Amino acid sequence: MKQIYSKLFMALLVVLVTTASLIRQPILTQAAELELDAESAILVDAKTGKVLYAKDPDIALPPASMTKMMSEYLVLEAIENGEITWETTTQISDYAYSISANPEFSGIGLTQDKNYSVKELYEAMAIFSDNGTTIALAELVSGSEGEFVKRMNKKAEEMGLPDYKFVNSTGLDNSSLGENHPEGTDPNGTDLLSARSLALLAYNLINDFPHALDISSRIEDDFEGYKVENLNWMLPHKATYLKQFYYEGMDGLKTGYTGLAGYTFTGTAERNGTRLISVVMRTDSKAARFEQTAKLMDYGFGKFTYKELFPAGYQLKKQKTLPVAKGKEKTVNISLKEGFTLPINNGDEELYKVEYKINKDKLNKDGQLVAPVKKGEKIGTAELVYTGDSDYGYIFNSDHLSVDLVADESVEKSNWFMLTLGAIGDFFSGIFSSIVDTVKGWFS
């Protein structure tokens, strides 16, 4: 009889363990269902930087024309800083003209001895990925493409891109540029970026310069007397053969192709207030890069929902206050300045917790805040921590999202008389404690 009960117990235990394992790992199971035909890929929430899916995202690969997202950023930054305006004009150098006239580079064909506005050149770069106009803008902003490349790498460092190397402004291989390769770069070099770096670059571009999406979402443009269509097939094109690739909410961002890079695409789409950024690298065809992007977007919009996990004003039950020295009050309430709201996999709410990181510079040697303390004063940070088995973290090379931890009310410094009384009380209390300890010693 005991053997029968033992076998039944073991069978029940196996079922319970198996069930618990399935419940505990929704992200791993659902992510495994997403099979992508791309060498590297990533999916990111554009508001919080939360990584929703990743496939070998840290491999540095040639990005081809996705490089132009950095060129776009620097042109828009130059406009914002007053270095140039949309109406500033420039003419086309021999170098930019030769690239534009080469049919292998899919250029529209520029005209020399003609003034082009920054607006015309930028739209040609962003909408149909023209290389000659990109070079012309680089030369305008920095004097030469070589100097512009230095600016690209410096900005990449400022953004915190984890993996990058820029050798030109277009994404072409330097070997294709011949003697015109930018000064100071390897004549056989090529730009290198990881999917994570490209997603972070796109994140910065669309958050710092939302106007970039107004241009990247345009289906066609008139340039040099030609009507040219956007290379992003996921926009609502009129051509029948492209309608199969249309994706609701898509409004950017940049395609790319070279023989070394394969077919690549950085996309962004917004639905119901949620914006996602995706990157696919080294897919097999023009169509494949959009098909794989659609898979990523469907996964993101279908599996994740924005939820407020902890509201502004939230307090940890075991740490609602901090002690205050030299104040009219002995403690002060502390809480989250902002709430934690982010896209999470359905059912994962209970897998998140908040941890406090108190700024040690705010505390005395006894671990107390020193009065005066102002309402809303930052006294540390609160980190959102995922306690499940697997999490992709955030695009900023961080595993945690954080907000300010602040004082909920002001605590004034106690006046000198009360401080003096307190000091006297502490002094006599110390003497009394010493006497008690001494007496105890006599009788021990």
C-alpha cells in the first residue's frame, strides 16, 4: 500500500513541477515560437527602451544604408543648433556627383553648378536613400566627409551605442568609393553596427527629432523632375505588387543593401499609442526583410501590453520612511516620483518588484538624512527589477529601469535651542548609560 501511495505522490509531483515550469517561463516559450530568417534581429519599445525580443543582437555587421540614420541625425542636429537651415543651399562636388551618376549605386543623378537646398537633399537621402545627396550634406555640415565621419563616431559614443564603426556617411563599402574614401579611414573598410546599436540609434533619432518620421513616411517624392517611390515597402504604396507588404502603423525608418550586408531594415510602427522599433540584418531578399519585420511587429503588438506596475507615490511597505537628523521631525516619507509603466508580456505582472538605491552622499555616518529636507528632493533612485527566469533588459545597456526616489514632505532644521537641548540630553544619556554599564560590571 505504501508503494502505491509513493508512486501516486511521485506522479503528482512530476505534473506539478512541469506545470509550474510552463507557467513560470512565458517569455522563453513565446519567444521560441518566433522563428526569424535573419542573422541578427531586435525588437524594442520606443518609449521605455525595453527590449521585447532579440536574436544575436550584438554581432557587429555591415548596416548598408541604415548608416544614413546617423547622417540624418547629425543633419537635424546641425539645423537645431543653427549651423544650417532647411533653406541653406549648396552645390554638388565632383565626388558626390560621381557617386550619384553611377548606376550601381541607385542614385537619382545630381546636377553640378546648381544650388540644392538642405530640405531637397535630406528628403532624397531619407526617402529613397540617395548616396550622392548624403555625401553632399556631409560635406556641407562638416566641410568634408572625413570630418563628418569623425562627428558620426563621436555622436555614437555620446549615444552609448555598444558596437559601432563609421567609415563613411552612406553605408557603401569604402572599396566602392575608390580614391574618394573619406580621409583617415581604411580604403577597404566598411561601416559596422550591431542590431542593438541600430535600434538605439533609431530610438535617439525618432525621440530627439520626431519630424524625421514625417519625412520617412512619405510614399513618394519629386526630385530632379522624377517621381521616386520610398524604398520602404511596408508603407501604403499604390502599386498592387507592394500592397501585400503594407503594415498598419508603419512610418519609417531605413532600408539597406550591399553585397556584404545583405538585405537589412530598421522599421518603426505605432498602434494605439504604442511605438515599436525593429531591426533585421542579413535577410535573403528585399521581400524577406519586410516579411521578417512584420513577424517581429506582430509579436510585439500581440504579446505585450502597456501596464502601470507601480504608480507615482508608491512606497515599499518595509521602507516608507528614512530617519532625519537635526530636524523638527525624526523621519520623512519617501516614494517614487514617477510610476513604472511599460509593455509587459501578459501574465508577468507579479514578476516585477521595486528596489531602492539610496544616495549615500545624502546620509550621515548613522544612515540619516540631515535636515533641512525639501519636499520633492531626490534622495536616491528606485529600480524596477524583473525576477523571472529570462528578460532581455533595455536598449541602454541596462538590466533595470529607474525613476527618482524623493522626499514626500519638507523637514525643517530644528532651531538652535532645541538642538542644544537634544545635545545636552544625549550627553547625559551617555553618562547615565556609562554609569549603568559600570554598576553592572561590579555585580557581574
